[in-house]
Amino acid sequence: MVTTDGLLNARSLTRLGAAVRRLRLERGFSQAGLAEAAGVSRQWIINLERGRTEGLEIGRLMKVLDELDASLAVRDHQGGY
């Protein structure tokens, strides 16, 4: 899942959830601790990590990633970038 440049492949909700879980554990957060820091519910974190967040709110995701000191990138696979 991790490439040599430190990127986590998250081309699906399941992979995105796995990436968030991995980062959360590496940073020493519990689900409850991360939820509190990001201003979301623990259940929302649980659902995100399981890839079950249909209609994912990008604002909430960005708050979670900010607390993990991570970012979201969009890569153009078709353009070769």
C-alpha cells in the first residue's frame, strides 16, 4: 500500500480507510482520541476505517487528515503525472 515516495494508495473507500487506520496507529491515536481531535464521532472514524462511509463528507475527512498530519492528493493516472 505504501510507495517509495511515502504515498498511500487510496483508490477506494476501503483503501482510504486502511490508510487512515494505519496513520492513526502510527501516530498513537485511539479512534476516540482522533475523533475528538478532529471534531467527528468515534462511529464516523470506525465507518471510515471500514470503508463504509457512503457519501463521505470531504470536510470531515480533511479534518481527520489534518490531525494525522497527512494530506489528500489527486493523481492523474491517465496523463502520466
